Amino acid sequence: MSSTRRTPRGGQPRTRPGARFALAGVLAATLAVSGCTLPKLGRDDGDSHSRPQSGNGPQWRPCPETARELTGRTAPDMTYECATIAVPRDWLAAGAAGATASPGAPNTFDIALLRARSGKQRDRIGSLVVNPGGPGGSGVDMAVYLSFGPNFGGLPDEVTRRFDIVGFDPRGVKRSSPIKCIPDADLDASFGADPDPADRAEFDEQLALNKRVGTGCADKYGDTLRLYSTEQAARDMDAVRTAVGDEKLTYLGYSYGTLLGATYAQLFPRNIRAMVLDGAIDPQEDFLAGSEGQAKGFERAFDNFAKWCARTAGSCPIAPDARAAVTSAIDKARSSPVRGAGGREATAGWVFYAVISSLYNEATWPRLATAIKDLDDGDPKGVFTLADQYAERDPDGSYSNMFDANLAINCADEDAKPTVAQARDLQSRWRQKYPLFGPSLAVGMLGCAQWPAQRDPYPTGPATGAPPILVVGTTGDPATPYEQTPKLADMLGVGRVLTWEGEGHTAYPQTRCITEAVDAYLVDLTVPREGLRCPPR
């Protein structure tokens, strides 16, 4: 694992992004399968028409091809426009003058934007800027997915009628001066590695892998690595606000996107109109506590999956004891991994990440059960499908730059540097408390422990002067455990908690109760009543 924020796809047309997680070998920090995925919807031969732009702002151009590349078509009645803005690599060094540079200028990063606009728009309020988490998730992709409306897991019509949906790829991510320094072979080795390398030689192999990755990234990017931090990205967000012409920012952030939003709220509290932080991260929680919190959260989510399995045996082929079945599958994979197409082996690591992938969304629980049963019957295809969705691994073995950015951002953010000895000690101790997930989260800290670059930690404090900020938490969330929700709200000082008593990672817009509360806040600035809790369905 990795203690980073990210969330996988699967089960339904689109799953939610987000998550701070721990990648057993290389990636130590927060994962959030940011890549929302819609199924291929068939070709759309209609043209998108862009409104002409004027003035000194970014040069917007029609880009329906971005939606088609991601989903196979454009959403009905939606137009798509893209632009690129330049931001200083180091805001603190550049000062205000740095914001006037052109894309491609020296000492700048290019930030890619996409704007989705409904043809049914009326009484426009402004732009809703979105971030899916990660770090490393693409906001451009997310804006496309959200534009498809509620029938495909996108935003409600009430929101798309009042806002442009604007996504941006944060610095280092996908289209925005992307960072790429981890070879695909090393990512394969990391994901495939034993999630609990009890043998010292295996542990040392993973330690060496993390060191090799850190050295490779430092050799390629040098001092620039510290500039991929969350604080720098939050300052980029204010440039995005200016680029879309909004006096005040309206923002929707999932998982790691809540940390990005909270950082923005501390830096620019009076520039906020409305802010929804769904899948909250507690910025004041240190690295060790955050990793243990995730171990507890994933263990709890797996227990909920196992209870569902025992309760609905007809839908769960590994009933009645799902925990025993999964533990056995991982153990068998250590000594005799099942081979799939092309000789690829379903090692303990790949089985483990199939489990991780499925816990982000309750709808993928049946797929996990089937994948584990099929693996026992000699077919690893289901395991690979789930794990590859999480890893953003293509069938040819190539990866996106999700985890390159994930590692660089998380390690830039972390002020405290865990030691190798701490990781090894916690691996043993957390094995007793969180048998499935604790060891991997402990070993996942090796990535930042071996990271050679300087750090640039984000601020932690109140958002003095900001309006009420809506902080949404899910009681069964594995990746950003619910306990962090009130802590983030309290730290900001202006947070209002909204609770979903559901399963999976993040809540909006999954149920009517959650959707109505968030929509009223975004559109009318109506803050939900104190203590509002929404039922599972």
C-alpha cells in the first residue's frame, strides 16, 4: 500500500475518487484512485461549440476530443473547452509577479484546465472547481466524468445548470508538467511485492527498491521535487480561480482534495464562496498516526465486507468466512502464484491490491468475492482486473504517472521522516492489531523514509475569515476514516460536518439525503443543520 490518497474504479459506471493510502513497496503516502472511469458509451458524432473568449485571460479552445478519449463520447448538451495557464514553480520565491507568465515560460509549471458547460445552463453562479484526490488524480478527467449527470454517477442537473464544471490537473499530474521518474518495472515490482515481508531479506529488497526509486527521481528532478507540495498546488488553485473569472472560489474536493482545499482555505480564506470537502483528511495528524488510522479504516471496511458475505451467501461465493478465504489466497500466492495470460503471476501483492481496490466502493464487493473464488479455481483474471484498476496499469504493463506524482507530492508534504527501524517495528506490532492491512501500511512508510528531496509541509490551522465549509464523512470509509471528519472541521474553525452512514470512500452524490444537502449548500449557500446524519440508502 502507500499512505496516499486515491480511489479505484469499478462496480458502477463511475466510482468516487480520493484517498490517502500506503503502497507496500515504493509508494509511501496517500493513494486515491482519482481516475474516475466511465464505460465506453459509444461514439458521439455531434460537434461541441465553444464560446469565443476575449481579454487577457487564458485562451480557451474547444476540446470535445478529451471527453471522447476518456469515455467514447461527449455528454448530451455539454460543451468542453480546454486551456493552459502558467504558474510559478515556487510561489514564495516568485511573488505576485510570477502569476503573469505565459505557458512554457522558464521557472513555471503549465497547469491544464477543462471547463464543461451545460447547454441548459441558466442563472449561472460561476465555476465549480473539482479535485478527485490522489494526490496524482486528474481534475480534467474528473470534470469530464462529472459532466455526464446523475444517471452515470455524475453531478446533479441542479448543479450543472448553475455552474461550469472546471477541472485542473495539479502540478506534476498527467497534463500539467507531469513528473515521471518511476520505471514501469519498478511499479510492477512494488505492487507485486509481498504486502507483509516478514523475512528480513524480503524486507531489505523492498527497502532497496524504495531507495532506487527515490534516487532515480532525485537524479532526474533535483531540487524541483520539493515544489510539488500541496501548499504550492493550493496557490495554483487561486490562479485557477482568477483564470475562470470568479471573484470567489466554489470548490468540491474529494479525499486528498480535502487536504488541498483545507490548505487553500488557510491561505485564501476570503477568496472562498463555498467549499465541500468529502472524504476528510486531518492535516494535523502525523505520518505514523495517519498510517495507523488507515490500517484501522481498511480493517473495519473489510470486516463489513466479510459480514455482508456471510449475510448474503448467495451473492458471495467465498461465504461464509471471507476473511479466511482472502487470507488463504494471499498465503497461497506467496508460494505458488497462479499464472495468467502471458505468464503474469498473481503474487501476494497483486491479490492484496485487488482487495484494496474493491473496498473503495460497496458495489465492487461481489466482484472481489468472485475474483478470489476464480483465483482458487486457477483463473487470476478477476484479481488482475481489480488490482490494475487501482494501479492504473494498462494491459501492456505501462502505468500512468499517478504514482510518480503521488510519491513526490506526499513526500514533499511530510515534515517528519519515519525511520526504517520504525517501519520494521510497526510492521510487527500492527500485524497483531490489523492483520490484513497493518503490515503493508507500516512497510509503505519506506517510500518517504528513503526520499532524498527537501520537504515543504503544508500549514495546519484555522481558516479565519472563511465562510462555513462543508466537511462530509462516511462512517464506513476505509481510506479516509470517519474519525478525521470532525477533526478537519474543528481545525478549520468554520467547518460543518455532514455524515453519511454508508460504505466506501466518499459520499456525494450517492444518496438523496447527501445530494440534497450538498446541492443546497453549493447553489444557495444553505448550510446543513448541525449534526445531520444521512442513512445508508
